[in-house]
Amino acid sequence: MRIPKCLFALTALCALVALASCEQKTENSNTTATTTVSPPSKQELTRVSRPQAIEEMMKQRGEQDQAKPTLRVLSPAKNTTINGSTVEVKLELSGDLKGYMPHKDPATGKGNHIHVILDNQPYEAYYELNQPFQLRNVTEGKHTLRVFPSRPWHESYKNAGAFQIVEFTVKGGGDASKPTTTKDGQTMASPTKSPAASASPTPGREGKDMAKSNAGDLDLTKPLLTYSRPKGEYSGADADPIMIDFWLVNASLQSQAGDYRVRYTIDGGEPGFIDVWDPIWLTGWTSGKHTVKLELIDKNGQVVENGGYNSTTREISIVKQ
């Protein structure tokens, strides 16, 4: 039986169309596969040793890092009442200093300094002890001041006598809607929210939004964790690794046969634990804003309550080139 030429031609044409369609689907499929965008890499932090640049700095500093500086708070006096919103801080430095002395190098903007903490706010660096250091617009009520000596890279000295804490009361204090500042205008505490602004976040220090301090009445006989670092913005060589450092009183960590641990949580992720009272360094940070929470916990994993001071969260910002 002979197939008509017209039918043969039609069959051939259909075959060509089907082949072209198959090739087009294959091409589109390949194109889709090659243009798939991978999700951004997840931040994975790991502990590392102290950076080599700081190791070199320590060598240049001689015996300073073996010093045992001690502080005494001359003003405000313990349990004193201050009239007015300005609180003048005066400190006396002594001990086995081995050349340690607070001072800012004009060329680098760094140097030994004292960490000054009002209530549970981030610290301010006090460099020149022979110059007045004022807290202005301090609100009425009871306040806590904590001080301890630090190195240029903000690692604190942890010897006996280095840490001092005083409580004082302000009568007729400053405007609660404005921040407490130093004499140079550095913000020491976020303003208290007014009822009309209760739905808005409390303005933070250095232009950053931060939660209002959860600090309440402090028991000076109970374990106390003082958050020190990290703080603020990190960029360039300072952006990785980043140090976590803190001060402890009335508590021994597990490495010292104690019952306590320091728990750190980054961006609400899986917690890590510190059992030796030394700073740790974390690498692997990504650019952007991050939250760092430090907590003092007991042998049962519960936060040790002491006026809210033993659980502190800070927001930091990292800028990588």
C-alpha cells in the first residue's frame, strides 16, 4: 500500500515540531538550573586564640599586662545623696602598676582606660584621671556605678581590688526624657520612656536602638556579672575576631571548682559556655547588626537573679570591607 506524499510530508513536519519542542524544553530546563541562586551562607562562629596583632602589642607594652591596678571611688561616695542632675566621678588609681596608666594616644585614639558603667548601660572609657569626668542629666532615684581598669583593646584587668561598685541616690535629678551624658556629651544612659512614647523603642546610645536597662535593686552580696565587651561598631581589622569580656564578683566558675558558668548567645542562636574567667575571641562574623547576650547561670542552668544585672543583651554592628 502506497502512502500518499502529502500524508508523508505532514508526518515528517509533526516529527520536526515535536523534536524542536523537546530541545526547547531541555534548553529552558538547563537555563533554570544554571541560574538558581544559592542562599546566603549562615554565620558560624568559632573560638580562636588572641589575635597576633594584640600579642605583638603586649610584647611592646612590657610588664603592663602583669600589673595589678586597684581603684578607689572617691566620688560619688558610697550611699551618698547628690542634689542636682550632675554627678562627678573621681577615681584613685594605685597598686602594682608596672607602668600602667590610663591615657589616650592622640595618634591612634587608643590607650589604657577605665570602664565606667552607670546602672546597666554600656560603659564609657575614662582616659585621663587628672581631668573631671561628669555624668550629666542623671535622673532622680537610686543608681549604681561600676568601674574597672582596661587595656587599649578593652580587655579588663581581673585582679583583686580592680573592680569597684558604689550605689548613690540623686535628688532633684535631670529630665527623664533626655539621656544621661558625660561632660563631653557622651551618652551614659538611655532616656526613660514617657507614657506617650511607650510604643516607640527607647533611643539607644551612639545612634543605635537598644532595649531599656532591666536593672533593678542590686544585692552587693550576691553573684554579679558585669558585661564589658563587645560594644558598638567594629570595622576593618577589628571586625574579626571579636572579644567577649566580663567581670565577676561573688562567684567562681566551674574551672575554679565553682557552681557557675557564663552563657553567651549570639543573635538568639545556640548558646555557648565560658567556664574560665578569661576573655574569649570569636571569628566568623558577618556584616550587619548582631545581638550578644551574656548570662550568669547556676549549676542547674538558671540565670542567677540580682536586679536583672546577670542577663544583659547588647547590639553591635559589624562592617566588613
